[in-house]
Amino acid sequence: MKRPKSVECKTPWQRQEIPNIGEETVGLTFDPLRPVRRGLLLETAKFFWEWGQKENTHVRLCGKHGVDTSHDFFIRLLTKDGWLNDTNIDMGLYLLRVRQTIYANLVRSDWAIVDTLFQTYAAIDLQHMRLYGGKEDRTHSNALVKMVNGKLPTWGKPWSSVKIFFMPYNVRQKHWVRLVLDLTSCEIFVYDSNIDLFRTHILVKAVQPLAKLITPLLEEAGYVGDFPLRKGEWPIHRVMDSAQQVGGGDCGMFVIKYCDFLSWNVELGKISNEAMHLFRLKLTVDLLQGCYNI
């Protein structure tokens, strides 16, 4: 029996255009703990209830640049201590790139964010490196080169125009951490929400392939920055005082919030376990609307 084709379920904000508010942000501040407006909560709850009554439907998030999502996407996102997969994290980071564009006069402009596909393509790249016997003159993945040049992912920025870039990184398919690659010092900083899970040498070993890959990749992409590139492997530093999780499945949300807070120069100490439910709820509403509400 042929399975019926999935039908798109429209969100309440499907046709809402993202406003150009570049000149209307005087006095606007970022409050990560600001509650979701009651009206938005009611409309979101109504939408999920109605969607739950419809079988074989999906929701298109963030228009043509987004993804088609199922109920599982939001179950992961809204479940306490729920593990976020690649798509959850990529969509959260997508909104950060959109916000950087919309609030260009408020958000730091010296950073870029890549999504989980960078690690995926880097792993393939490293396999090719081994096949080539470690030769440095081989070409790198075209997708990685496009990411360096800001052509990928959507709303990306050329790395030559920034000082740092953020990257989600999955350690042993068990735990998400956030990497900060500093292009001024050619160093990698690891923000880990559960420092007791892996010993430092294990974490460093997991990130080491990227540390070896980054300079030749930048050179092939024609990267020209304000500072010279380090020859060879980049040093890896583990940040020991980053905000810590309590539950086992919140690491993905911590990665998103690390990027969120640093992009606004907000202290990471304000990321608390008590606020995780609020963060998950706010991200859900923002994804349905297609833009971050600050």
C-alpha cells in the first residue's frame, strides 16, 4: 500500500515578513530571560493542538531557506532534558545568523557561525587526507571552501570579514560542545557544558583533526585576514568555567545559548539550568515565527 504524501501544515506566522528594524532599535536591549508574551504562547499552543489532529503533515520552518519538520523535531525541542539532533541545532544557529543581519547595529559583527554540516564535511575531508597519505596539496571539500567564503550556510559571512567563528561539535556522537575558533590568535577554545563527561585529553583528541585541517583549508579558500595564519596544528584550549548542565540531554541547548549570549556580549553565567525550559520554549516560538525575538 502506497504511503500518502505528507502535507504542509501552515503556521500562524507563515506569511509574516521579517521587518526591517535597523533604524528602530534605539534603547532596545537583549534580555535572555524575558518571558514569551501570553498571546504568542496561546497562539503557539493552539497551533500545536490543531497540528496534532492532522496525520501525515509537516511544518516548513523559516521559509525557503528552512527545513520541513515533523512532530519529532518539536518533541525533542520541548521535552525536558531532550537531546537535540543536528536539525534542531542547525535551525537554532540559522536564527542567530538571521538576527545578526536584522539587528546589525546591535549584535556583534565580528563573528560567523557554521552549522553541523561543517563537522560532517570535515570528517569526509580527513578520510580523503588519509587516502592521500596526508598530502597537503590535495583539494578540500567544495562545501567547506564555500563555508569559509561565506557562501554556505544561508546568511553566512566570509571568514575574512570576522575575527572568530562559532561551531557546534559532536564528541563521539554522545555530547555537543561549542568551538570558538579565534582567527586572530589561531587557537581553538572548547566550551563544554559537562566537563565531567570527558577528560581533557579525550576532548582534545576529538577536536584535533579539525585543528590540523583548518590552516590548509583557509589557504585553499583564499582566506586573507588581518593576522597571519599559524603553520601547522592550532592549539586547543578547554574553557573550564563555562556554564554547566545538570540533565544529560541539555548539551545541545547549551551550545545554542553559548553562541546566543556571546554574540551579544552577555555573560555565560546567566545560562542556568532553571532557564532551560524557557530557552526551549522561546526557541520554539522563534522558529515558528522565522526570526529571533529579543
